[in-house]
Amino acid sequence: MYQALLQPLKYVNSHFHTCYSTSWNNFLFQELFNKLVLNENISLNEIGKKIIFHIDFDYFYAQCEEIRKPDLRNIPSVVCVYSGREEDSGVVSTCNYEARKYGVKAAMPIRLAKSKLKDIEAIFLPTDMPYYHDISRNAMRIIENYGELFEQVSVDECYVDFTKITNSDFDDAKIFANSLQKNIKDQINMTCSIGVGPNKLISKIASGINKPNGITVVSREDAKNFISNCKIEDIPGVGPKTAKKLESLGIGSISDISNKSIFELRDALGYKTATFLVNASNAIDYSQIKVRGTSKQIGKIVTLKKDIVDFEQINLTAASLCTSVYENLRNKGQAFRILTIILILENLQHVSFSKSLKLYSASFDELHKNSLFIIKEMINNNSISLDNIRRMGVVVSDLKDISGQDSLVNYFEN
Ligand code: DCP
Ligand code: CA
Ligand code: CA
């Protein structure tokens, strides 16, 4: 591997000092940095094609409350962390968009929030973290079950690499984002905002643009212009301290940063921050989706041939998907309990259905039989014509480690 890197390293060395402020050299330099320092095995080609979604649920704790108390939907509601010292001491955790109209926001003292909602019918509630975490798990599972690279970054937000599902096409990504948003709403009655971009940085900023229930798509071509129109503080991770340092260097906008080289900013900000900011100001972000822990689901999605007309072809595809998922389960020594089938249609609308088995299973027959049953039900219930199905996926989740358990040796058949 290091041998392969010697060539570009020489190339950079010989050109770096003469024109190091161009974004191309920053680009090469950061690429090498990633490979050598972060040891990430990614190619420029792969980076250039990615479509990353950032999904952030709207007014999350307050929306969780609305799910169990629908009456809250039309009045200002404020979720609070009460300190218990005095009746109203504590801070606002979040509030719905009705309350935001009156200037209430997160981290505000409860007393101030109450004064803003004086004489208005409004509800103040204490947080209920176990309940919010339950909803978060359900919400994330819907997204994770697409079987693509998934990273949850907080209780209410995640990144997903949907390059494959969208065929790396931003027009398709927009349609898919709409369908995903609708699917989530149908399943858990919750709205989210989705940012779509060529990397995590752009998608993260984009998801905050059209809140609530918004979708913002920033294509590869538009990314540089998009970021140039953002404020420096919009870049995630830029706090008041960094903003102040930049100001003292006469840098007040993202375009100002993009006109600098890493070396001009390095002394004031440190190498890492300088590199990050110069890249970010050029809409470049190399951070990868970090799939956490052991995989929580195993799945496979394939594209179907265009001319599917009879169910036999659907059967064959389902059998091949189940075989692949089963082999993966077997290699990992895991049993599953939840089975999800995903159908993506020609117009990129998608239908998914999950079934929870009574007991954990690692049986191919059970996986196959249930998959076929669900696929048939989905096709019939949604009146889907077979030649309209573009992609099909089988995903198993709620996995349990069963390797090394003698009594469970018969879990897997040959
Ligand atoms: N949160 C909190 N205190 C804060 C900020 C957030 O307790 N100062 C909690 C409550 C939020 C949740 O984290 O519901 C998610 O935070 P977000 O920043 O995503 O804000 P919301 O989801 O509430 O609102 P938005 O619609 O702006 O995303
Ligand atoms: Ca949120
Ligand atoms: Ca969030």
C-alpha cells in the first residue's frame, strides 16, 4: 500500500511549494493525509460519486410528546429540564414550532420561556428520556433497514450513504428523499428534515435549511456556491472561539477562507483546523460514514432486470437475496428476529414492510418463506405491477449472537 502512495507523494512534493494555495493541491494533500494519517482506504473516484443524506428529526423531544398527546400539535409546547431547586428553575430542552413563533428556544431559562408565552395557552412538560430513546430507536431502525452505510450521530440525527439507491444521481436523490420522508411519517407519524449532498458537511448544513419537514438537495456542481453563501458559523464545529480568531485575521466569510491556504491559517488555528476549514470552504469534506459497533442489521439490495413480468423472476431474486443474507448471518453466528423487505419502484417511490418473528431464527427456510410471503402481500396490497419494481432488498435486524452456544447448534441448517 505504501509503495502505491510513493508516486503521488513525490508529485505533491515537487509541486506543493510553488502553488500550494490552489484547492487542487489542498485536495491532494488532504487525500494523502487521510490515507497516511487516518489510514482510510478510499479512492478519489469513490469520493466524487457519493450521495450522502443527513436526516434530522424536527423539534425532536417535543414531537415525541405530540405522538402520544396529539392535542399538543396546535398549541405551543415546551419540553423542559427542571432543576428542582424552585418551581420554574431549569432550562428549555426544546419546543415545537408553535412555541418558536413566540421566541422560545432551547437552552432558554424556563422562566423566560413562560414570560414569552404569557397569556397564551401553552404546555410545559418535563423530559422523558427513556420514551424519547424508544422513539429514536424505531426511527433509526426504519432508516438503517435500507441496508446502506448508516451512522447515527445523536438521538435525532444520522448520516446515510445512499449512493447506490440513488444511482449517484441528485435528481433521483430528491425523489428518494421525498419518499423516505413520507415513509417515516407513515410509519411513526414524525417529520424530519433531510439534507442531501456530496459529503457529510454539505448534507449536514443542508438539512437545517428548510426546517421543519424540509428537503434541501445540493448537487456536486452546486456545492461550492452553496457553501460560499453560508456563514462561517454554519460550518459544524466552528465555535465562537474559532470565529473570533478568524475575525482577528480579517476573515469574515467562507469565501475569505477559501482564498487562503492551509499554511496561512496554520499558525493561528493549528494544522488540523486550518486543513478542515480550507477544505470546508471549498465544499470538500473527506470524513467517512462511521458504522458503529458490530452491524445491527444484515441486508442486501439488488437492481432487478427491467423486463420482469412473472413472479418466478421475483422468486429467484428473493431466493438469491435470502441466500446472501443467510450466509452472512451464518458467518457471523447470528440469529435475527426482524425481517424487512424493501421494494423501490421505477419512479423511486419505495415500499417497505417489517415483520417481527415470535422467536429468534437463523433458518434459511424461515427467512425465505417469510420474505416471499411479505413480498407477495406488499405487491398485492399496493397493487404494484411487477415490471415497475426496480430494486428489491431483504434486511434482517434485531440480531443475536448465537455462536458458541451448543444447545443452539441446530439453529443453522445446511
Ligand atoms: N436538546 C437539548 N438541549 C439543547 C439542544 C437540544 O436537550 N440545548 C435536545 C432536545 C432536542 C434534541 O436534543 O429535541 C435534538 O436537538 P436538535 O438540535 O436537533 O433540536 P430539535 O430537534 O429540538 O429541533 P429542530 O427542529 O431545530 O431540529
Ligand atoms: Ca432535530
Ligand atoms: Ca439534531
